[in-house]
Amino acid sequence: MSYERRANTQYRTSMDIVMGIFYLFIGGLVFFMKSFANVAIPAAIAYILGGMMIVGGGARLYRGLRVVFPKKDNQPTDNG
């Protein structure tokens, strides 16, 4: 793997993790607070928007962590 490709993969992985945590945090705020800077958000909109941000943040965090902690290969052992 070339240096540029490796650097790009590391950058994308770190951005996936950071942005996933950010979306989870903001989604939790929207889900539970329902108002920002004296602007009230209807409860249904807050639940939908907060839920979508939480799901999107979780998916992005999973994508980043999947690169950091790859699956172990399940190689069959030769028991003869």
C-alpha cells in the first residue's frame, strides 16, 4: 500500500470516529432538549431528527472502528 493511500485511509478512519461521536452527541442533545437558542422544536421533529442523527452517528462510528479493530480470520485448523 502506498504512503498516500495509507495516509488517506488513516485520515478517513479518524474522521469517521470523530464525526460519529459528534453526531451521537448532537443527536442526543436534539432528542432530549427539544430547543436550541430559544427556538422550540416540535417533539415529533426532535425525535425524528435526533433518532436519525443517532443512527447515522452509530453507523459512522462503526465504520471507523471496523478499520481499527478488524475481524480475526477464521482459518480452519488442520487437526489431521
